[in-house]
Amino acid sequence: MYLLQAVSRRAALHEMIRDYVQAASDLQRLVSVLENLSDEKVRQSSKPARSTSRTKELRQARQHLSLMEEEAKKGIPLDLYRIL
């Protein structure tokens, strides 16, 4: 899905310039979209959902979100050189 890739790339770019607050916001959006996709898959399927690449991606996104939230608390300034 293109939305997932776009949000993930945007979060990575924000992380590069040390805008951890915005990166965390983007990752929160990514986690939300992945959770919605997972919920839809469970509702459409009569069998319990098995571990898939989306489940793995969701777990990784949650871990990355946690890391970005910790970095945001540190208050590190933006890398203005990379922004330019």
C-alpha cells in the first residue's frame, strides 16, 4: 500500500533531521493504519489471524515509535544543515 510507504519514508526523513516529535507523529499514523488493516483482515476471515508480514511490520513500527518518543523527550535540536 502506497500510504504505508509514504508515511514510513516521511517518518524516516524527519528522523534524519532529528525532528523526533514529527517522526513519532508519523509513526503513530503508520501504527494506526496497520492496526486498521489488521482488524479488517480479522473481520473478513473466519479463522484467527496468523503472523504475517503486516503483523511483523506493525510490531516493528510500534518499537520504532517507542524509540522516537524517547528521543523526542530528550529535546535534541533539529539538524539545520541537513534541512538545507
